[in-house]
Amino acid sequence: MSDDFYFRVYEVIAQIPYGKVTTYGAIARALGISRSARLVGMACAAAAGKLDLPFHRVVNRNGELTGKHNFPTPDFMEQMLVAEGVEFINGCVDLKNFLWEPEIY
């Protein structure tokens, strides 16, 4: 994976609005590499704790907080989202009301 790819992922993450989330797959689709959600996840993990970006707003396709192990505590990601007004249903983000789809690059 190139540094350029990582940079493109981070550009999308920087645009996620306050109080919204997006998915690894939505970022991959926006970058023209649908089916590469895992690569997006790897880019997120590589920058964990290093960049001041809203990584807590990136969830999996079901709204699960799969990136939470990259934060200071297991519930940090959820706490950040709740503080922004994001709601959960059965432990998953309510994607129907809080999903943001990035534009195609």
C-alpha cells in the first residue's frame, strides 16, 4: 500500500461531519477501490494515535465499532460518538440516521 493511498484515506476521514459516521467500505468506494475496506482499515490502524483525525467516526458496514482497539480504552470510541449525538441500536451505530456517504474522488 502506498503513502498516497493512505493520504487519500485520511483526506476522506477529515471530511466526516461531526455527529456522523462512515464505513471502511464507503471510503473505499469513494476512492474507486470498492471491495478494499480492509485496506482502509489498515490505513486507519497505521495512523492510530499519530494523526488528529476523527477516526472514531469510521465503523464497519454493520455499524460495529471494530476499530475500538486503536483507542485509549475499549469504550473510548463509543463515548466520543455518543458525545457527538450518535445513537446506537443493539450495540451498533444507527446507520439509517447517522451514516455519511463520502463523495467519489
